[in-house]
Amino acid sequence: MFSTEYDFHYSTVHSAVAHLRSIIYGSSLVRRHRDLKLVFLCGANKTKDLVSERRRALIDFIKAHLPKHRVILAENLIEDSENLLEIEHKISKIADHVIIVLESESAFCELGAFANQNSIKSKITVINDKQFKGANSFINKGPLKVVEESTSKRGVLWYEMTPGGAFSGDGIGHVFPQLRARLVDKGHAYFERLQPEAIDPSEKLTKDRLLFLHDLIYLAGPLTHKSLIDLLKLIFGANKDYKNANLAIALLKSIRVINYEGSPGDLSSCLKGTFLDFHNIEFDVKRDFALARLRKEARGIYGNHKTAV
């Protein structure tokens, strides 16, 4: 646990936390735009554990041609006891893009739910069967019209869906050029300073808080979930509730930027750097946390768990 080490003013943990707090509370932490893009992909499943062939084709396309984009699947985040609609709403709020393949009853429900949200509707891209284009239907006159009006008519893509294509595949590749144009950010890169409350993981999950949590794992890891919460308390306050970090960890794992096999295992980053700009303190902070781990290991504090603080 970090709090024990932090009590010693000249400890490496105290030094690392002091560096982090100086950057965070000095409002010197900077968001780099046009970096990681999160894509929430909705549609059908072949089985409980397998996405439809259309969604699989979209995942493969994004992975191959848009390396800065990471696909989120709600199925990877849901426990049996959790509210699926609530989880999907949280994901859609932090995602940069929401793609809905209209190939199942659940996809139509998701379209209706998301198109009714002002903060989400401009991020939606719907992929639908060309045979229904122009039909005098509630779907066309309702949610699809909302999406088109919110995206300058770029948010609805049409192609000829093959019956059973969710299970055997079809020509969804016809929409890939339009989809790529929709997902690629053509704006200029820019930077924005983040206030402490913008990255505080005790508040509701946002993309900035998600990226910060990864960066903290990158700088301090490998570390246990318990030690991560301990570190958050040292930075942001011990009297706050950090339960929102659980969904953030699940999201980071699902988009393959951290490794975590569950408690009491280690949290560690899969990447070679941070998403946010810490003004060149990364090396010093990472070194201090590494020294703290080595000292604890030398003292035999780890017991049977040798790799995490």
C-alpha cells in the first residue's frame, strides 16, 4: 500500500505523489487532441460470446486501417447483475463515435435510446439495409432522421444486407470508405489544460478520467487494484468513493491498453507512454514508483505476491 510509504516525507512514493499533485493541482496536465479515439460498436451477436459477422468485419477494418481507434463492445463489460442500459449509456457518453448496425432487435432499441440524447446523437453512425432506404417508416422518419440532421446527412450508411448476414457475412465492406471518412478527424491537433476535477476518478466516468487512470497505471504499475485506489486517495482525497474506477478499468482492459486478470492480480499498461502530457515528469515518477516496489520486495513485504505494490 502506498499510504504507509507516503507517510515518510523523503520516501520515493512521497516524491512521486508530490510530482503528480504539483502537475494536477497546478492545472499543468494537458490533453492532446487527435490521439486515442473510442468507438462504441452496437449490433447483433451470433452467440452469447461471439459478435455478428458484420461487427467482426467492422472490428477488423478499424483495427487494420485506423490504429488510433479502439472498439468498445458492451458485452465485454457486463456482469449478470448489472443494468445493461445504464452501462451502454455510460459508454456512449465517453465514446467519440457510436456505430449501430441495424441487424437485431437490440440494435433498434439502442438507436432509439441514443438518438434521443442531445450529447450522443451527433456521434452516431447507423449502418442499415439499402432496401429500406426511402421507406415511409417510423425508423426512417424518426431516429434516422434525427441522426441525419445531427450529422449533416453523413451519419446513415446504406448497403444491400444479405439475409442471414449476421451469421454468415455479407457485403458490409461497401460502406467502409464512407465509414472511414466519418471516423477520421480532419481537424487540427490542439492542446487543452485540464483542471483537477476533470480527471478526478471519484466523479462520473469521462474520457479524460479514463485516460488519466491509464496514465496512472502506466506510471505506478504494475500495481494491485487496492494499491491503485490507495494512490487515488493520496492524490484526490481519502474521503471520496472511487467505485467508478471499476468500470474504467474494465474499459481499459477491453480496448487492450492495460492488462488485468482480476484481484489480486496486477494492473499494468500495454503501452509505451501516457495519453496525457505530464510535462516531462513521467520518467521521474515512474522511477520513484519502481524504486518503491524494489524496496518493498527487498524487505519481504510482498509475501507470495512478488510483482505488485
